[in-house]
Amino acid sequence: MLLSDPQGLHEVIRAVMQEVLEAEMDEALGASKGERTPERLGYRSGYYGRTLVTRVGKLELRVPQDRAGRFSTELFERYQRSERALVATLAEMYVQGVSTRKVKAITEELCGHAFSASSISAINKRLDESLKAFAERPLQEPFAYLILDARYEKVREAGIVMSQAVLIAVGIDWDGRRQILAVEMANRESRSAWRDFLVGLKARGLKGDHAGLVAAIGEVIPEAAWQRCYVHFLRNALDHLPRKHGDDCLQELRWLYDRRDLAEAKADLAAWLSKWSARYPRLTTWVEETIEYTLTFFRLPRQHHKHLKSTNMLERLNEEIRRRTYIVRIFPNSQSCLRLVRALAVETNENWMEANRYINMDDLREHKKLTLRQAA
């Protein structure tokens, strides 16, 4: 369960963390180390040592200081939030007797001691308080786009291991920035589960134009236009093909999503159906009945197509979740799973809010004006 080359990874992570600290100080001072510039806001004044506990061991870092003593970093708090969630999950497994010797070894290596039920309870309480504030925060600004996704994790409930859905909502506001709006657990990815999820978002103030999920959205956000992820659609298409089939069929279907507009895509679709219907009637019938919802993005500005025709923007978050949950394998309960995924979501959300705009929303504003003029 531990990484195959922990020492090498240990040094890589330490070097990256050190670079982050140096960059934060440069930004705070308005100048890099030794740089002479009238924009400089202060001067460095050495370092102090700080230890960061991670899954690859303890990282000894040098935290820069400035002469005025104003510099502070959130690096340790951000990094350790998800680490604490992971440690708490592993420790909870150990105390409940559902873990292995390796889990015990990992938790002791991370924190230097074994865990008691009371210490785990204290860790979880502190984590849950901070994560609750994130999960229940009001959504005051309007969002132009809403992206919904689900992944599955194995959870032990009443002694039985089952797959539970982790529902994730991401919004893109009118400034073009992404925010993770909600992370919740559900027994399965059903219409009622999605409806409850969306009702919770709306109760927190979600408003505006959206692109989301079909059956539940019709009830909760009737003004929405639904875009189904075309990548997932193409994966589902494999279920309607025989095991031995040529790649050309699906490759040609994939090309539809690179067309300039809906008219071109529909012309190509008609040609594709005509070409493949005799050979793969089951597939072509299914595509003809279900493809419409994957073409909604053509109604949006062309500059937004690559960002909104799929849920690929969530792939990095999903990869990070997968990397952490792989260590756990089976969560001791749904709350421990939710705790870890939410902690990762908070960190991702903070990074997104500080990053450059994800898309230029002026394109959508102009697109709306043009659409209104054409309709008049």
C-alpha cells in the first residue's frame, strides 16, 4: 500500500513544498530573492524550521521570514486538511478492527503513535466543523454553468461492503471561475438522489443559467439546458457493440463533437447512421435515441465547447480522490468517505479561486445578445 519508491517521492514533495514557500514569499514582498526593484514591499530575514507530516514521511521545510514579521503561509493548513482526513479514516478502520497490519503501520508512521477511539473522535470533530462550513456556505453569486458528476467508493455499512455514489457539483460563475459547490453521498445515482442533491443546492441560493443532469433538473431547475458528457456517452456506446468490432465506427462518431456547429454535426450524424446501421443496428438505434443531449453544447459559444461538452474538468479532482481512496480501499462508513472527499474538494476549490479565469464569460454575454437579436 505504500509507494514503491518512498524516498524518491519524499524528496520530490519536499522540494516542491519548499518552492511553494519561496514563491509565496516572493509574491508577498513583490520581488524575488536579491532582486532590486522599486515595487519591493519588504525584505527577507532568514528562515525557521517546520515539519510537515505526510504519507511519505516527515518533510523538514525552511519557512522564509520577512523583517516586518508580516509573512504567513497557508501551505501547511491546506496540505494537512486532506492528510488529517486520510489519517482519520485509516485510524478509524484500525480501531474498528476492519484494517490490516499495514493500515496500523501507516497510521503510526504518519503520526508517530497508535490511535485511540477518543483521539480519532477529536480529529474528526475538528475536521467536520471546518468542512461543514464549506458544505453549507451560501451560494450568493449566480452561476452560468453547473457541472454534475458522480463516482463510486466502497463503503462498509452494517457489516456489508457496498458501492456508494459520491455526487459532486461544480459551478462556473459569471467571472469565469470554477467553484466546487457541493459534495454529498448517496446510496445510488438515482433520480431521487440527484433531486435531493439539487434541492440542497437551490436552498443554499443556487440561481442562474445552468447545464446539468436530466430527470431531476427538470423538476428542480426547469429553465436549465442539459448537456450529457460526450466522453461517458461514447463509453456507454461500447455496451451496444459486439466484443469484436472495428475502431472506425466509434472514431467517426467521436468526430461529430469536433464540428463547428450543430448543423455540421447533424449532417455527419445522418451519414454515420446510414453507414453503420446495417452492420450495428443495436448501436445505431441507441445513438439515434440518446445522442441529442450530448449536442447541447453547440448552443453555447464556440470558445466554450471544449470546456463544457464533457466533465473532463473534474478529472484532476477525481484522480486526486482516486489516489487517496486507493489507500483506504474500503471506508469504515459513509461519513469517513464524505470527510475525505470534502477535504480534497476544499483544497481544490481554494486553488481554483486563486487561479486565472477558467473561461472568458464575455463570449457567453455576446452570444446571448446575438441570440436575442436573431429571435427579435
